Amino acid sequence: MLSSQLALSSQDGEADLFIPSEELGTISTMLQNRENSVLRLWRYNKSLKVRTTTLDNYIRERKIEKVDFIKIDAEGAEREIIKGAEKTIREFKPRMAIAAYHLRMINVGNKCSNHSSRIIEFLYNFCFFH
């Protein structure tokens, strides 16, 4: 296992990590719009800048030769991490466990959508299941 002080995202750069104001709050997030999320229940009055990279770049830079499992529980930022993992997912075809409970049901056009169905649709659109 490797540990690094950075956040995975869809691109390299910097992002704000929002930190809950409650002392016992442990649910930090990079999700800026938390209105349709269970994260709306927490007050975030602190943030700090964190360095971001993609999973693809992380794997390449560390010359990791095999990825057989990816677990993502990123407090609503799962799709952004998957976007930055396209090459890794296509090449290694790992098993994946992706948390999808962060966003509640929202209206999209004439149908209801939720975070989990949007993640599955996103993966299908990138042909990860073929």
C-alpha cells in the first residue's frame, strides 16, 4: 500500500478540500455543490488547498505494474476520480467498489436520476463494461 498527500481527481492541479466545522466531523469533501447530497447536513466553514492528480498519472508515475481492485468512497467526487482513471480501468480491468450514496434523487429532464445510476451510466459511456 502506498500513501501520498494528494487527492485523486479528473485532472492534475489544486482543489479546495472542505472540512466540517464540527470537531468530530470526519466527512471532508471536494464537492462544492452539496445541495443534493447528504453532505448538506454538515456545515463546512474551513477549507484547504490540496494537490490533485489523476489515478492514471499516479499509476504511471509510480510505475505500478498491476491494478486489480479500485475502491472509491470520495464523498461525492467518485465520478471525477473515475474520469481520471480511464486508462487504468481500460488497461487493467480491475474489480471496483464505488460508493454511490452521497447524492440523493434529483430530477433530470423527465426522469429521476441518482448518483449510483449516473456512475453506472458514466462507466457504460466510457465502454468500461465491454
